[in-house]
Amino acid sequence: MKFPVRRLPLILTVSLAACTVGPDFVPPKLTPADRYTSPAERVEPPPERVLGKQIESEWKTVFSYPPLSALIHRALEDNYDLTAARETLAQAEEAVKAQQGSLMPQGSMNALAGRQKYGVALFGPSNFVIPPFSYYEVGPFLSWSPDFFGGGKRSVERQQALATYQHRQLDALYVELTANVVAQSVQIAAMQAEIITVQHLLKADERMLSLIQSSYDSGMATQADILNARNRLAEDRALLPPLKQQYSSNLHTLSVLVGKAPADWQPPTLVFDDLKIPASLPVALPSELLRKRPDILAAEASLQVASASLGVATANQYPALTLTANMLQEALTPSNLFLGAGNAWAFAGGVSMPLFNGGMLEAEKQGAFHAYQASLAEYHQTVVQAFSQVADALTALANDADTVRAMQSVVDTSQSALDLSMKSRAAGNTADLEIEAAHRALAQTQLKLEEALTQQYLDTTRLFVALGGSPLNKKAR
């Protein structure tokens, strides 16, 4: 064994100095505009949306609502999809170590015991016959394939990129999970508030119907007035079942997000009026978004996988060297295994160079090149979609703010009208029917305001997701 061991440092030096074929991965260079919407839209973030700043904390600072933060923490601890994603990432990281280990010399300890008899054809025409015998062997075996052309290095690079991809997928799942918890929680609170508002509306309808019935009995109203009042009551009653169904659906979805069956869990009390739109929500610049959004970073990792695969396919067209060595102790009886006469060793080096394979290797290389081009196009598409999602969220929030202000003005006007009617009735100038009509109008406008606020909260969530979520996602792992 002195011969191969003495030359092993030289072989290692030659191997390390070998070239690495295939492209070295460089992330795409993009120079996006300094805004998300086109100048023609004339839509800029409202004053509370500050461009060029990073979101510095988690959802609890977005809505400043402790029950919501508790739900998010529960989901991060118990959600099965997130647990599976963590394990998938751990698996990918172990695969990197395994791929790196495959580039090192491989050694094993082998032992063999057998019994053998040679036939007469071994020595040709002869009277010499070897009787059956037993034999025993034990010793180490070494093998190594020096990575002269970088195929192994590219394989490690590919596996590392796959691990990075899983890493980014975990980040994306974190953002998606927390956003879903927020969205479902907001809608649960909103449905509860809307159900209460509709119930107030129904009470006003019932009181109006009773008053109209009394007027009809005294000859002051017509049958058509009664039918109209009954029709309003029926229409408003039809508002409740969809709200109750939506509430149940949101509740069931939220239970799944926190890792529980609907029958095994109840959420904390969520009060719609306690939710508040944040005073400011930083908006990352487009250039910052490229290094922040998990899906963009995942697309970049996928592109590196394709680049490394092209390197592997290129290296497969070059010669491959395999070195093997073993040292054996051989004997015909176990007791003689470790005597000096039983020493044996072997060292071999083999080269394999592709000459003809029907164009298979070249086709694999060209296929890897086209796969890289496809991944590059997917990367650019991911970037374009990301910018579009931010633009959608910004314009939606600008319009939501206008809608909420308009509906708040209508609610204030309805409340003022009700207050005026109450004062007028106290002075004997307004009938009870007009009071109930004012109550009904207020309930209707309140319901529309709650719907507008819900949409504003959901669009705030959309913006948070479109911007890539919170840096806290690092802790989710």
C-alpha cells in the first residue's frame, strides 16, 4: 500500500487544480423603476405608506391587536404545513452534506469467506487436480473519482441551490400562513360585527312593520304599505344566512391554520372595532423588493439549479478517472489470516471517456440549456408579477381609503339625521315611523362601512404579503 499512499497528495493537488466546466451562476441584473404604478395612473402611496423603508416587525405592529398576535404564534407552532416545510428544508440540507461527501475518497472494510473447487479446464490436459478448499479474506477497500472537470462540484452546487429553494419556500409559506391567519381573523371579526348590525336592521324592520300595521288598523296606511314593509323585512332576513355561513367557513379555515380540527378548537374573542389600520406601513422600493420577496429569491435559486444542471451535463461529456486500492489478509484458515504470508494489496486507476452514445450526452446538455432558459423566463415572470401585486395593493388601499372616508361621512350623516329626528320627536314634531326609518338607514350605512373597513384591512394584508412579509420569518425556522 505504500505506492498509492505516497502518490495520493499529488493526485489531490492535480484534482484541485482541475477546471470546472459549465457556467458560473450570476444572479440576473435587473434595474426596476423607482415606483410601482405607471405615471398615467397617478396613484401614489398615501402619506401613511412610506416608500423606501423596511417592515421592521411582525403583524402585531400592523394591526396592534394582541389576540391576533397570539393566533399567529399558535399557527407558527402547530401548523402542519409549516412543520412539513421545515422538515423538507432539513432534508435538503442533509442532501447537500451527502453530495459533498460523495466527492471524498470512499473507504470500507470488507470480509469474505467461501469454499471453492476448480474444474479440469483450469490447467488444460493435466493430471493435476486442486481439491476443494475454503478461503478467508479481510481488509480495507478505497475508491475515489477525482473531480477533474467539476461535475461533482456542479452537483454540490445544484444540491445547495435546491436547499436554498426550499429555504425560500419556507419563507414564502411563513408569509402566506401568517397572512391567512390575519385574513381569516379579520373576516371572523367582521362577520360577527355585520351579523350584529343586520340584527339591528331587522329589529328596525320589525318595529316599522308593527307601526305600519297599527296605522293600517286605524285607516292611516294601505295594504301596499304593509306589503312593502314585509318585503323589506324578508330581504333583510336573507342577509343573515350568507353572513353566518361565511363566519363558519372562516372559523373552520382558521382552525386548520392553527393545526386543529374545527370541533377541537375555538378562537379567542375577536372584536372588529379593536382592529386599527396602522398609522404607517413602510413600502420597500422596487430594487429592495428583488432581494426581499421569498418567491423572487426562490425563482433565483431555481435558476441556479438549472445553471448547475447545465454544468453537470457538460462535465458528463469529459473523461472520468476512478482510482481504487485495497489491502487484504488472505488465508485458507481463519487462524492464519493475520500472518505475514497472507498480505496482499492492489492499486488500480481507470479512465472512462465517452466516444459514441448516439448523441445522448449532447442532447442532455442542450436540454439542460433550454431548462435554464425556461427558468430564466420564469424568474422574470415572477418579478413582473411581484411588482404587479404591489401595485394592485397600493391602488386598492388608495381606493379603500376613499371608500372608507365616503362611507364614514354617510354614517355620520345618518347618525345626525337620527339624532335630529329624536329631538324632533321629543318636541312632538316627528312620528315614531320616521324614527324607525332613521334607525334603519343608519344600520344600512353602518353595514356598508363595516364592509369597506373589512376590505381595507384585507388589502393592507395583501400589501404586507406583496412586500415579502416580515423579517421575523427567519425565526420561523
